[in-house]
Amino acid sequence: MLKLLVLLTLSPLLSHAQQELDSLPETTYIGRVHKAELYYTVKGTDTTYRLRYIPLAHLGGRFYKTIEFSSVDNTLQKLYAILKSFFTDEHKRSKKYLVSFDLGNSHVTAYNQKNIGGNQVKLWTNQGEVYLDERQVDKLFGK
């Protein structure tokens, strides 16, 4: 009897929870590298992109940070162009080249970083930083 009472009490809650799960937008991954991933969700006519990354300080774990931004004004392609600009002949050797921009609600500063393995772009936000080489940038954007 107690089981029946509990089941009848929880039934509306379980039904509502299933309806909420069914209405969640589907996630589509654009690209992944070992320390970052780029994906989007579509809800109605709204497309939301998310750049999820492991900050350098937490690289050994799985402590992700996310930058969320919309598809307005071709933002995804503009972000790709900014990141790729760090690997052009004109900028890849310049230690002074940096680009600051707003991405969604996050302020991002991208720096040129030279390491033993080659050039990388360093993305810095108040949530942390992540380094990406040219191959990782291409893979992240599905190129």
C-alpha cells in the first residue's frame, strides 16, 4: 500500500521531468581536441554555440569552463578567422600581436604564444586560459 501511495505521489513529477528532458535541444558537436570542444544547440530559430575548455591550471583534471555565444553576425566564422590570424606569416612571429574581443558575455584576449612545438594561440578569459595550435584550431572548427 505504501509503495502504491509513493508511486502515485511521484508519478506527476516523473512525467514532468520526462517532458522537460524531451524538450531539451539536441547538441551537435563541431569539433573536439583533448582540452577543448565546440558545439551548438538549436532551439526554435535560436542557435547557441558553446566553446568548452579545460583551463591550463586544471589540465590534469576535467574541470571545464564554457563560453556561450549566439550565431548573430556570423560570430562562429569571425572567431575562426581571429584564431587563424595568429598562424599567418604576418603574425606568427610577433610577440606583440593580440586581439581582445567580446564573445557572448565573456571578454576574451587572444595572444600569440611560441612554444618548443611551434606557435599557439592563447585564449584568456577571467575563467582561465587555454592554448591551441593551428591543427587544434582547425579540428575544433571541423576543418
